[in-house]
Amino acid sequence: MGKVPVLGTVSLAYGFLLGELGTIFRLVWAPLLAGAWLSYFYGGQAMDAAIAAGVNADPATAMTYAPVQFVIGIVTFVTGIMASVALFQVVLFGDRKPGLYFYLWLGAAEGRLILVTILLVIAVLAGAFALSLVLGMLGAIAVAAPAMGLVAFVGAIAAFVASIWAACRLMLVSAVVVAENNLGVERSWAITRGNALRMLAIFILIFGPYVLVAGFLFVAVMGSDLPAFPASPEFVPADGGKENTAAMQAFAKAIEAWQLDLMKGMRMHWLEITVLGFAGNLVTTALWAGAMGSAYRSLAGERAQSSAE
């Protein structure tokens, strides 16, 4: 397999976002707006209930909104898939669907992408559970044999690196699902061989600037309503068990109060935050489709060309 061009792929992704902005907005505004509206209306209600309950909220109060939050999550997930597939079709096939100004479509490609995403989430959860059991056993052994503590630490680091590497190998699943008639996992794993670090670099260069800009805009929108983060607790260096425990408990309570104040501030600016979220979803969906679609075309070679034709 060849090497995916990092800077070239990043350039193509941003070029797609800026050069096809009209097409992008025309194809994704409807599905993304559906998720944004649900989040604004019902999410705001859930925030009002949480704020009214305060720091010592009854867990049952939060559970009353769990079904609504679940529905919001499902709708947002499905509409996000619709938007992604529409933009991948532009990048991979040049299918801009001219004359279409309202796009909501759930077809075979969308169904495959929903299915493979669910399967990957299940696999990640199962892997995380198995890893937690192994690390827990190593931690228990380390209590009796301190040398095992180093083994547990090295194992945790290795697991983290392996998970990042696996995620990089699977980044092209969405592009493969749209371009080819399969679930994309095996194919993505094959064509990204030897390109894991390059895919990671593309991801960082694509979304690093976005995270910085989004964070700046969030702070600007919140203004003086953004609460200051609590100061770190001061620990007693030696023989300060009770004092350190008390400091940690006080810090935990301060974090809870800060989270409540943050929610109050966000509720005051919920409309602006929702608009930013809609715009952010549009930008990230376009960047992801532009980057992964371009990377797929670079690595898939003749197969990608034949699919486009």
C-alpha cells in the first residue's frame, strides 16, 4: 500500500469545506437542524430541571429525562449519518444532487454505516470492560507485590497506544462503506496498513484548529457568565491523610458547584450555543468527509477510481 499525503489530504479537506460550502449547506442543513432543534428544545428542559434540583439533586429527577435524552441521541446520530453520507458522495463520486435543497435520505449506505458504527461501539465497550478487569486484577496483585504496579502501569500505557493505533486503522470505515458494498472494517484495516501515524497526523491537523476556534467562540459567547474553575486542593506532603482526604472532598464539592454554575451560564446562552453547535456539526462533518474521502481515494487507487465512475 502507498502512503497517504498528510498535508495534501488536509489541504483537500479544507478546500472541500471552503470551495463547496454552498453544496455542503444545501445537503446537510435539514438533517443537522433536526438534531439541533431537538437538543435546543428538550435539552433546555432537562437543564432547567437539573438547575432547579441543585447540587444535591435526586438521581430519580435526572432519570425522568433519560428517555428524552436517549431519543435526542438516536435522532442526532441518525441525522448525522445522513449528512456524512451525503458529503462523502460529493467527495467520492462528485454527486452534488443539483437542484435539491431539502435532503433527508436513509438508504443502504446509511443503514450499513449505522450498523457498523453500533458494532464498533459494542466492540469498544467489550474491550474496555475486559481491559478494566485485567488492570483491576493487576492492581490487586500489585498490593501484595509492588513490582506488579509497574506492570499494570506499562499495560495501561500499551493499551492506550494500541487503542489509538486501532482507531487510526479504522478511520476510513465511513468512506469505504459509502464507496464499496461492505461494512468497511476489513477494507479500512487493509488500506491503512503502514499509515496509522499519518492518519493520526491528519486527524490532529484537521480538528486541532477547529477545537481552538470552537473553544474561543464558546468562551466569547459565555462571557462573564463562564464560572472560574475551582483552585486545585493543597495537599499535606507527609502524614496528612485526614487533611488530604478533607481537601479532596472539598474540591469534589467545589467541582459540583462549578458544574451547576456552568450549566446555569450555558442555559442563559442556550440559543447561541445551539447555533454554534449546529455550525460546528456542519464544519466537522464536512472536514471529516473531505479528509477521509480524499485519504480513501489516495489509498484505494484504481478501485476508488472505478467506484467514482
